[in-house]
Amino acid sequence: MAVVDPQAALPADKHPERRLKSSFKAFEEAELPKLKEEKPGLTLNQYKDMIWKLWKKSPDNPLNQVISYLMYVNLPLSTSRHVN
């Protein structure tokens, strides 16, 4: 029996920006209590700024998933080229 990679079977996500709002909301709801515990006494605006900075680098961000997928797909192509 052949082993099938479930990620390889999925088509590329052509519109990750459609998932941004809901993904960010879920990320924010998960991170806000953690940040309030780690850094008490900040204003809500300061917490939201910190969450946004974390979000831009997060693997949960759909745009980061697309970039990493494109880098993964192009990696074998760039390493197989020979320079004469």
C-alpha cells in the first residue's frame, strides 16, 4: 500500500486572504490571555499591537503558509540547476 501525503493531495490555496480575518480573530483570542498573564498592566491597544507583530510571523497566518509553500515547491527546482 502506498503512503499518501495529505498535504500533497490538497490543491494550492489560491485565495488565502479570504481566511485572514477569521484566522486573525482566532489567533487574537488565543494569544490575548497569554499576553495579559505574561505582561500585566498594559492597555488593550498595546496588547493588540503585540499580537499583530506576533501574527505577522506566525505559521497560523495564511499568507505565511502560502509563502512557505511556494518556497518549498521552488526549493527542488533551484537546487537542481547547474551553473556552468
